[in-house]
Amino acid sequence: MCAEKIQRFLMAIVLTLAMVLFVTGQIQLAVVIQTLVIVMVIVWAFTDFCPSLWVFKKVFGKCPQKD
């Protein structure tokens, strides 16, 4: 696995966790988790820097470029 794919899976897992927390009535924690994901995506959009992707690239390496 490469960094970009791992980051996408991690984002999906975190959003799923937030959804499960909403369903189980732990709304405050779910909102906090979802807000952190939203802020990270907004920072990534404006600065083209994603902290989790940066760490994953150092640990797992970049995905090969598709032609």
C-alpha cells in the first residue's frame, strides 16, 4: 500500500467512526471528530499540505504515477 491510498482509507474509517458515534447517541464526540476531518480537508485544499499524508509518505512512500 502507498501513502495516498492509506490516507483515503483512514479518512473513510474516521468518517465511519463519526457516523457510528452519531447513531449511538455520542453526538458531541462525533461532531468533534467530523470537525477535525473537515478542518484538515480545508487546510489541505488551501495549502496543498495534509499532515497525515506527509507522515504516510515518509513511512510508506508515494504511490507510483499512472500514465
